[in-house]
Amino acid sequence: MGHEIKHDGYRVIVQREGKTVRLFTRKWSELDGSTNTEVQLYAFDVLALEGEDLRKLPLHLRKNNLSRLPARRA
């Protein structure tokens, strides 16, 4: 059985609808919209894709879907 590196940071849910992207988190401190700090996103799971709910799939299949998404950087 494999393992993942533990990264410190915030757990967020990223939701995209068209050109709108929303971030949901329970706690957000120190970092806000006025901070000129680079933010990096490490995605560990995908819960929905192109309108399809993937939450009932086993984790390894969700990760497989996640790995197929192209990495984009603005």
C-alpha cells in the first residue's frame, strides 16, 4: 500500500462552473485576497468531473481521473 507526503496548508474544495472558480474552506487566516503571495495547489482527489458525481467511486479510480486532467498554469 502506498502513501502520500503530508503537506501543511489549507484543505479547500475547488468548484468550477464555466469561467467561475470558487474556493471553499473551513478556516482561512494569514492568507487573503490582498496578499501578494504565490499560492500552489496540490490536488489529491476529484469529487466531481464534468457534471458527474465521482464520490461513490473508489479513491484509486478518482485519483486516476485526477491524473488525466491537464496541468494548467496561468
